[in-house]
Amino acid sequence: MRTAFLVSFLLGAALLPAQDREFGTAVKTTLTQVRAEPDSFRNVKVEFTVQFASLGKIANPFFTKFTPSEYANFYTWADEQPIWQEKPYQDVFGMLFLAKTHPKLETLYSLRLYQRIKVTGVVRNTFQNTPWIEVTEFEVVPGQLDTAVLTHLFRGEKLMDQRAWQRAIAELSLAPGEGVPPAALGAAHRNLGICLLRMGEPQAAIGYLESAANIAKHQDLEVENLLAQAKNEPELALDRTVDARNLKDSERPMWEAFDGDKGRRPTKAPAGNTIGTTKRSG
């Protein structure tokens, strides 16, 4: 439904003169969606939230209005990017341009790493399937990531890769806090829910998964499926293949207290059943 509405809106916008499209109501979207379908947003006024990375210095590889003498260029991540993982962290977007005559130029120059800003702009050009966006307005919005939160999320997911669920919970529990942006908070709660499910604690998992579902406005299919499993078939999520030789007593799954026949339990986790993450750089 949301996709059909957006397509209808963009088709209608395409029929308007360029000036009307620029001064009308902005399309509320995400940077991820604009990057995925740049031609659909060409000459459309858009609004999305990003995380500031740095000022840039993009050369002008083809004829556009964005000359370094007249425009300041800056790099960002989409607000929804999980930048505690290496691949999303490296996927920084640098085609945002603010006129040097803009009254908020000094504010742009003073932005801090990871600071969140709501951007309004117009996709002026597309080149090699990349949108070139003129920023017409921006404002700082509350909440931002920091090195500590990124580290906890990164370490937590690495421990999940190793199926060290108890240690992952200890790490991930340190990530949520005041000012943590919704995307990171939702990821922390989703991962805490997964860990608790794997350990055989579905009631505790449901609380975290419901929080993650609410943060995602029930648009995250993975979270919705996990929540349904926690409520209806939690036994299917138990991780019975953890290598017990590598666990401390406090980290052993709760079902071991009721399982006397440990000799029959596999001691090696099957390949391919991991929760993916990669090393974060920077």
C-alpha cells in the first residue's frame, strides 16, 4: 500500500512543472529509497533524516550546477543504516550540496560526527545511478550514535555469530539508552529478543521483540516473524547445538538443567545458521 501510494505520488509529481514540484510539499522518504530509485525522484522535493559523516570535496565529473566555489558538499549515512557493521559503515553517501549563500552554512560546518539532521532537498541530477541532491533546508534532530553504542552493537552481533548468547545479551544490554536513535534501539531490542529466544526464554524475548516491532512500526518482516514464533512456537527457536565446551556455567542454555543426556547433544554448531554481521571499521 505504501509503495503504491509513493508510486502514485511520484507519477503525479512528474506531470507538474519543475518549479511547482520544488515548492510543493516534500515527499517524506528515506535516503536509502532515494538512492535505490534515483530517477523516480528526479526534480522531486524530498525529506529524509541522515547521520552526518563529514564535509566533502566532490569534483564535478559532468556538467552540473554544483561547483566547489558555489556549493558545500557533505557526506552522510541514512538514518536507518546499521553503521556498526562494516559494509553499511563504508557505504557513505556524498552527493548532498548546500549553497554557500545559504544562511545555515556555518551550522553545516559545525555539525558533529553521527549528528542526525532532517534534510529537505531536490534531486537535481542523476549520474551513474546516483542522485545529486541540492539541500534547500536542514535541521538538527534529537538523538545520535556514539562510539560506545556502536561498539556494544558490534560486539553483541559478533558474539551472536559465535552463539555466545549470554555474553551477547550482556553486551547488547549496554547499547539502549537515552538519545539512542530508533534504528539502533530497534536493532538492539531485536537482537536481545533473538538471544533470549535461543536460550529458551520466550516471555522475556517477547518484550524486546514487541518493542522492536513498535519502533519499526510493524514494517520489519523479520521482527514480526520472530515475534510470532516467540508467542506460538518458541521451542523451534531453541539453540540446542551450542558447543557446550566453550561456555561458562553461567552461559549454558537453561534447558541443560532439565536435560540429563548431554552425551547425545551435538558439540558442533551446523554451518550457515548464524546471525550475520561484519567487522566495523573507523
